[in-house]
Amino acid sequence: MFDKKWLWLGFSLFLLLGSVGCGRNYAPSDNLDEVYVENIPRPILLHLEVAERYLIDGLVRESLAKLLKIQSQAQDYARFHFDLGMAYWALKQRPKAILEFERAVKINPVYGEAWNNLGLVYLQENKLDQARRCFQRALKILTYKTPELPALNLARVYLRQNKIDQAIAMAKASIDYNWRYGQAYLFLGKLLQEQGKLEQAQKILKQGVDANPNNPTLVLEYAKLLLKLGQGQEAKKWFKFLLSQDATSKEAQVARDYLDFLSQ
């Protein structure tokens, strides 16, 4: 199931990393080690920055209105179509989101974020072959700064297609790209458990906890697996750790229930 936080995470990463900025124009090409930079006129750029700020703040309709005001002047810029795709996606207008992301990658074929998000919309639409091709394309772009995202998304496609070995392999690749990517550890840990590979799952989740000790969801999943493996004392340690980190979190509340059960 698609989690809306992916949308905001992906968009925040796009702004933080600044993969499409201001500078001289490059003609679009299929060179996968190219850095494409747009020379956006300042008045249009200011509108885009305001629209992006609205998106980050969850003011999606305000963002869309801001973008549509400059539609006639901004048609030639991939960043405009990316932003418009994000707004339509947030409003659950998936066909329009697909169209805008496709326009973005047509202008800028090495726009990794747009390829990844286009794949995610296709994944929501259960168009798995189209989604797979988009994620594979994103992974081929040598200048894409967050390849762990399409790698994990490709794992999700393979899982839906019941290609378990490929799903496991791509989840491991996602971790290789970014050893601190908590979502990849969670996905792989749960998938291995579903396959009955509990010891392998324990190893993966332990790696994830070591890399992300402040990720309560990951810690809780690891503690629950330890309990399943009969390692009650070690599980208690991690349940107590969750309580010490933030006793009000939903993960801590679950940990408290487990501790109450184990103390009986």
C-alpha cells in the first residue's frame, strides 16, 4: 500500500539535493552520466519555489493554483512539470500526474526523481511493467543521488509479481546503496520472515537497528522477531530501549504491552 509520506519524503529529498537547479541549459540526451541543469528565468523560478514550499507544507491546492498561473510560461522546464506532477499526485489525480512526470523526463531524460515518482504512480495503478521500467531507468542514471529509492521500489514491484528472489536481491541492493535506509531493512526483514528465513531476517534487522538505533519501527520489528525466535531476554532489552527513547510513541505503547505480557 502506498504511504503518502513517501511523496513528501521524495519531494523533500528533491529540494534538499537540488538535482535540478539553475545554470546553463544542456540539450536532452540519453547519456546516463550527464548532469542536466535548467536555466529557469527568475520570475518563473520564484513561482516554483513558492509552489514547492506550499507542497512541503501540505497546501496542495494552493501549490497547484500557483503552478497553473505560470503554465504557459513554464512549459519548457522539467522542474515545472515535476512540481505539477507532484501536486496532481497528492490530489490523487494519477493520470494527470503520470502525464506531467512523463513530460518532465521527456525534457530531462536523466531526471531520476521524476522517473522514480512516475514509477510509483504506475505502481499505485498496478501497472507493474511500466513501473518496473521506470525504476530500472532511474537506477541506470549515474548522477541520481538517491538510487536506494528506486531499488526498493523495484523490489516492491517484484514482490507484487511474486518474484521473491528478485525482490530480495533488489532490497539488498537498496541497502548497499544506502546502509542507513531504514525502509529497506524493514521491507527485507519482513519479506524474509514471510519466507520462513527467520535467522536471515534477524541478521538484516540487527544491521538495520545498528545503523538506525533511533528508528522505533525498526527496533520494534527487531524485538518482536527476537521474541519469535525464543530470545525473550534480548527482546525485553529492546522493548525497554523503546520506552527509554520515547514512552509516548505508538511503538513504545506496543513495547509496553509486550513487556506486560512477558512479566506474567
